[in-house]
Amino acid sequence: MLIGGASFASVVRPEASLADEAAKPYPQYGLQDQFKLSDYEDMRDDKERTLKYELAIKRRLEMTSQKLTVLDLGTGAFALLAIQAARAGAKKVYAVEREAWAAQAARQAVADAGLEDTIVVIEGDSTSVKLPEKVDLIVSEIIGNTATGEGVVDIIRDARKRFLKECESKIICDARKRFSGAKMIPARCKTLVAPISYRYHKLKGSQREFRLDSMTKDLLFLSKPQVLENFEFEEPQKIKGVKASDLTENAKLLFPVPAQIAEQGGEFSGFAFWNRIELDEDNVIEVKGKPSHWPFVVLLTEEQPKPIPVGAQIELISDVDVSAGKFGSYKFKGELVA
Ligand SMILES: C[S@@+](CC[C@H](N)C(=O)[O-])C[C@H]1O[C@@H](n2cnc3c(N)ncnc32)[C@H](O)[C@@H]1O
């Protein structure tokens, strides 16, 4: 039984949700599209992220005696992953960056590291540049505040098709995957979601999405998280939660609320969304409850906090089209059901 519902709250582009707690107007597209130097510094200084990438890249490059050719897709101002790959023994690294100033800064970073013989910085959008040769491994970090929010699906599909060395046959390909390691880092990225009660909901009272620090104490999680999206880099045709054919999904997730939460007066505000990035089987970047430059994206689907009757469940209805427009379209509706 439907207890109450909100109209669809639209998150046109979750990763651009820069409305902070001071409630700035909802930004139009643009910020994460053009990173500032301080954004690259925040990413570099995100210890968990940078160290785990380094470990995963090293692990992969040391897995085979053969020296690998690598593409760092979206190398950023510090050519961070490209330098990690070169230091881990890559034969050649092509570091592609679409922002002209960042590509120039990346060239300087490569020179400062003394790696100009190994790393070639190429300025341009990966979907339109050409590489001098095909590569064995693609590393990237083009993951927004939610898994698909920076256009990773279309970018990776294109990059795999045009830049990866082809296998002689499926058997060789499968064997290579098993014995010689992956061709993609990360292996997959997920958007997790859970219903929440937000401490300052009454003050905020709006449906607009905003970001909260990954360590915030202002959210009470009303149920265990579930996977909203799972994008597999090795098999980019498969994306759980989003239909492969048109990348559009009207999915429903049902969250049971423990009786204790309802009995203690827990109230439903909306949903929190966050990333889990699985670089390889050993190196997984968790965002929830860890220091991270990635935040929670919070969407208040209710105008005001809503009391949760004992035994009620919370339903999330999502209408997602990751390929809509430039940045995809993300719309969500929450409902309390008995
Ligand atoms: C989140 S930053 C990561 C930077 C760096 N790889 C790191 O890990 O610190 C993503 C970078 O990818 C670039 N980028 C995103 N899509 C791209 C594309 N299709 N082609 C080239 N660069 C792209 C952005 O301009 C940005 O510099």
C-alpha cells in the first residue's frame, strides 16, 4: 500500500550538484566539466584513491613479464596515473587529456618526473583523438559523484573499441584475462543508494540535491544500501540497473526499515547516493564513512521529514538515462509503502 509519495525529484547531473549546505542555487552544467587546479589537488591528496590506484596499476603491470603499453584516459593536470604506470614499468604510456591547460600542466609534470621518454601527453577528447598504437591496458578515473555521472559509459565503450589491442580469439582473450590480468582499471564502479533521514531537513525543506562529506554524521541510514548502478569496464555492454539497449531504466528498489528505527521515531527524508570503485579484486575504494574527495549526493525526495510507520518499507523509483544530453538524466522518487 502506498503511504505517501513525492513527485519525481530530478537530479539532472548528480556530480555537478554543488549546492552546498549554504544552499547555493542549483548550478548549471559546468564545474566538474572543467576542473580547477584545486580539484586535481583534492583528487591527488585523496590518499585512499591515489594509493589504491597505484597498488592496482603496479599489481597489474607486474603480473606479466611482458612490458605493457598503457592509456591513461583523462590524465589531469598531474598526469597522476600515467606517472604511476610509467614508474611501475610500463613500456609506453599515452596520457590523453581534453582540457588544454591541464594537458599542458600534465606535460610539465611528466618532464618534472623525468619520464618524457615513456609518457606521451596527447591533448584532446578521447572520443576524437587517435593513438599511435593500440594499448594493452586502459587506466582511468572519470568517475563523478555517482558512478556514471561523468559520462564513463560512453567514453569507455568508445575507448575499448578503438584503443585496446584485439585478442586473436575469444579463447586467448579469456585466458589472458584469467592468467595475465585485466585490460581495464577500474574493473567496475557502482553507485550505492540508501534511504536516509537528514538532520537538517526541516531547515532545508527543498528537493534539490546537495553534497555532504563522506564522513558526515548528519545522515541516519534507514536501511542497508543497495546497488543502483554497476558499470563493468571489462564488459561495457553490461550495466546492471541500466538497460544495455537504451541505457534507460525505470527501476524500483525496496528498502526494509528495521522496526527499531521506526519505533524510535525515525523519519524519512530522501536518499543518499555514493560510489564504490573496484579497481581490481584487492583494491576497492569505499566512500561511505571514509575520508574521500567523493561525497554523498543527497536528494531530499520529501518536502518535510516523514514519520515512518512500523513495518513500512521505502521504495525508490528511478528513471535514469545515462546517455541523455551531455551528462545523462537522473530522476528519483521515494515512497513509503506498508
Ligand atoms: C576526475 S579527473 C581525474 C584526473 C587524474 N586521472 C587523476 O586521477 O587524478 C578526470 C579527468 O579526465 C578528463 N576527461 C574526462 N573525459 C575525458 C575524455 N573523454 N577525454 C579526455 N579527457 C577526459 C577531465 O578533463 C579530467 O581532467
